[in-house]
Amino acid sequence: MMRCLLIVSTIGLWSSTCAHALDEEQQHGKELLQKMCAHCHSVGRTGASPNRQAPPFRSFNETKLYDSDFLQRLQDGYSSIHPVMPTFRFNRDDAEAVLNYMKSIQETPKLKQSPQR
């Protein structure tokens, strides 16, 4: 019985440590986005973007965030067609933190309601 309790305790400690590490990584990603992007984009779960033309990061569609090239683009130099947006480059760890944070704040898509009859 004691042996099973030790194994369960170890597994619980391991999983809470992993969850905590992901939270720290996401926090790091949020801090990077606040420092580099928040003057134009909303980088949180709520709030409008300071620049009305800059989409809130929580509204990025799944296709962009889960595209295998997005992480590489963050590392190579992410830029936009908007002439005032600077190019941002992230090292691999920072790019992964930014991407993981952005994934964590995405809005759930609103379902289209069919007209009432």
C-alpha cells in the first residue's frame, strides 16, 4: 500500500511540476508580447487593441497558430504587410513561449445560430 501511495504521489508531483512549467513559459510569452506588441495589439484574454487596425491576439485563427511555419516565422523575423509594423525576431525558446501563450488565450469560435422558425 505504501509503495502505491509513493508512486501516485510521485506522479502527482511530476504532473503538477509540468503544469507549473507550462504556466511559467506562457507567462514569459505574455511578457514578451506585452513588451513588444501591446502598443498596437491586445495581448490578453480581454480588451480592445490600442490600434483599431491591429487584431487582438486572442482572435488569431487556429490555422495561423497551428501552422508549422508560424513558429519558424517567429524565429526568422515575423512581419506583416502593414508598413508601420516592425519585424520581430525571437529565439527558439521565446518563439515557443509566445506561441504557447497565444494558443492559451484563443477565443472559442462562436457558433452561427440558425434563424428561429
